[in-house]
Amino acid sequence: SKKIPEDRNIFAPMGSFSLAQALFLLALPTLEIVLGREAVGRDASISSGIFFEITSDLSKYSVIHSSGSGDSVLFEGSAIAVFAGGKWNAHDTGRIRDDDTVAPLVLLGSRNISGIDPVLGNYTGIALTWNATAEGVPFVTTFQNFVSGEDVLFKAEFPQGATETSPVRLANASHESVLCNWPAFTESPVLPGILSWEGSFVHPKISEASRGATGGPTVFYEATGKTTIIAGPWGGNFKSFSAGDSTAFDGSPALWAAGTAGTIRSLPKGYTQGLLLHYGEGGITETLGEWGTSLKESRPSKGKKVPDLTLKKVGYQTDNGAGYCFCEESNCSAVLINELQSLDQLGVPMGYISFQGAGASSGRGTAAPWCVYLWGPHGGLGKRYPMPLDQFHEAVGVPLQLYAPYFCPGSPYFNGTSTGKQWNMVSSDTTLPGCGDYAFEDVAPDQSREFYDWFFASGKEVGMFSFEPDFMNQNYNCVPDFIETTDQAHKWQMGMADAALAANVTVQWCYATPTDVLAAVDMPAVTNFRVSNDYCYGRSWDIGTSSMLVWALGAAPSKDTLWTTDNHHYEVPGCDWTPDHETPGAELHVVLALMSTGPVGISDKLNSTNAALLSRALSPASSILLSPLKPATTVNSAFVSAISESQGPKGVVYVTHGLGPSWMFISFKLTEKFGVPPSDFYPALPGKRRVVARIFDGGVGCVDGEDALASGCVMDGMEGDVTLELPASDFSNTTGGTEYRPAVSTVWSECPNHWILLGELSKYVALSDKRFSSLECLESGVSTNVTGSVGEKVELWALQPVAAGDGSTQLIVKKKNVVIGRNGSERIVFESG
């Protein structure tokens, strides 16, 4: 290599520096870089997987996929730019305009780097140090190629911070823009598929990348659905992340140019923007799970969550669309007490009540919807709820989940008139995009922990165990103090989450965006996120793709409240009747809420609950939900079919799994039969073992002692490109919602000894880990530990292999009736002989 000649004019005037900045620059190594366009950065030890390389003149960079068949370019780009000192500072690759709106980004030094990341492993890479000449501050860009071939990490670091960094405020950029391009990819020649998430309820976007501060990670995948790249933030600062506006600094189109939000006015010393590309060959679901596992492991809390009663037991809710959301009775306290007593008499006792009436307001003048003027524990229930909350809690006999999305303007919490202390506040700005209807106040970040310590103590005094703030999207994007700083939103959220953890209160965030889910990886008390629209408006069954991101990041997706019948077509104020509220849809909503692994919250009116339907989802005596191991998510083939000629489902198909392994496919709105390919199974099918399947019927289709296949108890799984065929839905009465009746198809894999434990066929999840604490394949049988309430009766089923005369293996149905003993667990063995 040789030094760049002086006539190259790469060293533009650096501007003025503080003493600290000058000392930092003097410590840099001498610049050594090779002239020309040959690529640098690849580690020879990376024989397969992905790596990043950049030409030695820094004019172009690429992400390469290396495999046994050669190398292919996954992404390409060239922009290296940062907005600081009131204008863009960019490396000149011939794209800088001939005006003063862009200042030179001058290269000061480069060095090879290597090390070990505690989660991602060994890496090599290059660090480039620049002078952002508009302000004269150092700016460091690095890339790290990991020896595993699975990850590439990019960092943009600001050792001395930066000021005037908002292109939104100072350069009339879009509200979705970013303040740094490193990297900015313009195209992906071989990854045409795109999946991302954006906005409230972690809403999915198919075939396009998300945008702005309400956006999140992006999935890129090729036509077979195998090669997959997850691109997203890494290393913290999640609430300052923006998915970008699909352009580079100069306005040219960009496929993926995410980074730090362009609304932020300044960056503190040491601020770092991290972006990670994770590669996998196991399909979208598997690769997303790998990425999430790594991200969780990289955080101090490891993404762990505390136990949450709302995820363990069925509850009663009063959310939007609920039978008593807008209670018009003179004594609504008594109405809810009677409802819970009635459910107890039906044999489906509730584990808790989510009491949204506690201090919620439908609006005060121009205030934000559902804002709280005075919270229920502080006397803000209103005249229709005459019973104080502590007495109400004692009367219903179950703990309370309480609700407070934000506070109405003029709330006494911030003027000291009723709380004994005047808390400082931040206010929304209704002139910001999407905020016209959202005038509200929140506690100031510096007092967030202290405020919520006091707030939650008030709630616990009246029986609160769980807390639901709402409109998390607006709670960030409508507050200037949050969107214009790197840390204030995080401080406000952490104050709430840490106070909840200290008080043993669990939290559900509703109306949240992808960055809220990312930020909550550091918050053990924030256990679940709403991923559906309100039940009130219909389509709250649309949860499969939103659930993927929430699951990957270690939280539980939450489907909104539901009815177990059509409730005699009761009209909830403001809620138009939709076909999925008809009787066939009632079963669908129960199934999906259970399979989400999130809260199952019913909200029928008095004497309108279908106890038999609900009992298929739980252990009635204890209210414990018999849920699967993983949330139900959209099958991979649904995404692949969007960009290829492969056959995806013509309707909705979600997949989850239980012990065994066993898999549950939930299908509805299918206009034709669908053959499930092996790639739709997660986790993957185990080798060449036999699988059998059946469609849920409550267990009535199996008879003890009969041939399982001949009697129709189960069907054999198919070999080849299709493992299981799902039935077409019933479209005979779409007004009556017949297409919403779900088919729950369960697939079981055999033990090495060919026994198959089917489990509890009267439940939607036949092998739930909440019912079975273990499952063991024996030398000539299978055993399991069954848990439940003392005296509870559990009906178990298994299939015994028996050699047939023609050399094949018959499967004979075996049944055992179990009564749970005093220790709450029974070991059951099925064996030959």
C-alpha cells in the first residue's frame, strides 16, 4: 500500500476544534489506504455466509453471500454521510451537489480491528475516522465481519457528540428521515422478498420496508424462502432508531437506509448507532428467532420476563368492544360483580379482571381519547361505579389490571391540587404528524421512576397486579421532548418499567410500535404487547405476522378481548357489527387468543358465555390456560408465495407447537385446500420419523382399542413436498361468518420406538407444557407427568405401535383416565404388554 498523494485533495479544511477534539484527532493512526477500486474487508476465514466489503477508494460497498457455488451480492451502496453542524457532511463519491448544502466528510484515519463479541463471536473489520467539517467533530464508521458468517455489524460513533443534527428541523427533510447514512443500501439483486413492521400494534408490512420512527427491523428473503437476512438496530438506543424514509442523504432511492431518527437535535458524547445484519438459511421464522435470541443475549437482562398472571389464567376484560366497555347501568360495579359470580357458577372462574373503567375517560374537550383526568384508585371512577376500588376488589375476589394511557391536559397530577405533589410534565404537540387528536400530558422523564413508584403503590392498595398504558405510539411520536432527544423517551419508559418491577406489577403495552418492543427487551416487567386491532372494529384475528416480531424479542403477543358467543348481536357503542363476531368467529377468537400465548380475556355480557367452548382452552377448575410453547405465527409459505410461483395458502394459516414435538396449524378463510410443505413447520420436522395428524373435534373421533388410521382417529402424514392437507373453509354464509370457523389441525411425531403420545384431545393444545411437565420416550412405551388441580379428571390418549402381518406397523388407540392427586401431579405410563 502507499499513502494518498497530496494532490488527491481528500484533506479538505477541518474547521475549528475544541481542545478535547484536537487531542482525539492527534491520537489517530497515520492514514494508509490503497488507491483503486479493489475491495477490502473480507476475512479469508469466512468460507460461507455473509461478509461486508468496501472498495479501497471508499466509493462503493457491498454485502456478499459466499457459498459452495460461489459469491453473490446481496446488497450494494455507496453513501457515507452524517447530518451535523446544520448540514449534511458526506464522503465525495461524485454525488455531492455543487452548493453549500453538503459539507465534505474528510477521512482522517483508518485501522484494522478484530476482537470477540460475547454473543456474536470473533470478528475482523475496519474503522474509518472522519471529520464532519460543517461542525469540525470526529465521526467514526466501523464494520465487523463475524467469523461465523452469520452476522455483519455496523457502527456509527460520535466520540465528542454532535449538535444541529436534525435534518427534519434544519433541512426540511421528511419526518421519517435519519441523520446518518452508514450503511445505505440501494438495491438487493437476489433478495426480492421484504417483510417489516411499522406503527401501532406492531403492524406488519408485506413487500415493503417500514419507515420512520414507528418502523422496525426489516426481513429480506429470496424466492425459495431459505436465504434470509434480518436487518435492524443493535446495541441499544432503540427509541432513537428510525427505519428511514427510503432515501439516502442526497434524495436518491434507498432500499434500506435506517439509522438514528432525523428529528433528534443533538447527540451526546459517546453516542453510538448500531445496525446488524443477521443471515440464516432456515427460512423466515427460524432466522428471525435466531436474530431475536442473539439480541436478547446481548442485553443486560437477557430479555427475560417476570411471571405474569394475565399470561397464565383466563380473565375478564372491559376493553373497547367488550360487553360492558360502556356500561350504562346505574351501578356498574354491581354489574361486573354479578358477571364474575355468574362465570364462577358456570365452572369457568376468572383469574383476574381488566378494569378499563378505572379512571379512563372518553375524552375531555380537545383531549386525547381515553385520557385520564383522575385515576380510579384516586377517586376517578365516575358516578356509574359507586363502589371504591378497594371494596370492588374484595367483592370480585380476583386481582385487578388497571389502565392509564396518558393524562388529560389540566390533570391534577401536574398542578399539585390533589396529589400533594406537583409532578413535572411533558406535553404532546398536536401539530406533529398524526397527532392532531392527541392532546395529553405525561410525567417528565427525570421524575418517571419516582412518579410510577407512587402511582403503582396507589394501585396496589386497591388490588392492582397489572398495569396497561395505551397509545404507546403517540406517547412517543407526539411528544417533542422524546422525539428530539436520544435518551428522554427511554428514561420515561424505564422509569415506568423499573417501578413496575420493584412493585411486582406486570405491564402490557398497547398500541405500541416495533421500537417499543425492542426497548422492552431491557424491561422484565413489560411482558406482552397488543398485536391486534380492537375487537370492536373487527379483524382482531389478524395477529400472525405481528406476533413474529414480539415472539422473537421475548415477549408475548396479545390479541384483544373476545366474545365466546354472538352475545345476541349486542351493539357496543361505536362498534359496527362484523361477520367475525358471529358464532363461528367466537371459536376462532378463543383459539387465537390461546395460541397467541398472550392474555385470553373474555368480555361477554351476563348469561352470554359459552363455557364449553372456553373449557377447551383451559383447565376450568384453576382457570389456567393450556397454551402452546410459542405464539401462533404466519406460515413461511405465505410470504414466499408473494414473490414466487410457489403455492401459499389462499386464506389464513398460522402455526405453533407444543411438546412432543407436536404442531398446531390454525386455518380459516381458506378458499381451497392447502398442502402444508415441510418448510412451514417450526421447529423443523425431525428427520424421517413418522407423523400423524387430526383435525380438532374434542376427542370424539378416537375410540380406545381401535386401529387409529382405519377408524379415522388420525391420518398419516404425507411425504415429499406436502406433509399435511388443510381443509377449505366454509363460505356458504359469509354474512354469518362461516368462513371464520377455524380448523385446528395437530401433527404429532413418533418416538424412536414408534409410540405416539397424543395427549389431551379435548383441548385445543393437546400437549401443552402447562398440563404436561415432561414427556419421555421409553424402551417400549411413553411416559409423562400430568399436572392439574386436586381431583381434576384428565383424559389421555396415545397410539401404540403393533406389527401387522404384512410387515407394516399399525397404530392402536390407547386411552387412560387420570385423576390428579394431592400433590397436583401424576406420572402416567403407556407401554406395550
